Amino acid sequence: MQLHLRLGALIDEMLDGRILLEEAAAEFERLYIEKALRRNRQHLTNTAKALGIHRNTLSKRVATYEEQTRPAQPKTRRAAG
């Protein structure tokens, strides 16, 4: 019951801040996976088992998160010719 009350309060805060469901769900998933990875010392197979998802699914999501946090690379211009 304690978890339910804490989540309820957090959801109220998010609704007051006009956080969209998709954004909230994506952020929750990302934080959940990051925490699970830390608990499993970055071991993908053990983390995937703990989360109940396939290792490949976890790898793809982690790669997506890393891509999102990487600074954008400046586009280089090719020389004409």
C-alpha cells in the first residue's frame, strides 16, 4: 500500500506539471532499467532476467538511451567535385 500512495503523489505532481503519459512512461522505463543495470553491475544478461525481458531487447534500449545522451555530432560538409 505504501508504494501505491507514493506513486499516487508522484502522479499528482506530474499531472500538475503537465507531463504527458508517453514522456512519463519513457522516463520511468529508463530509470528502472538504469537502476537494474547498476544492481547487476552492468551485466546485461542478469539485468534482462531481473526485468523479465530478452537480452536483445535490453541491449537495444540501452543503445537508444546512450544515443539520446550523446552530444550531437556536427555534420561535416563534403567538398564538391
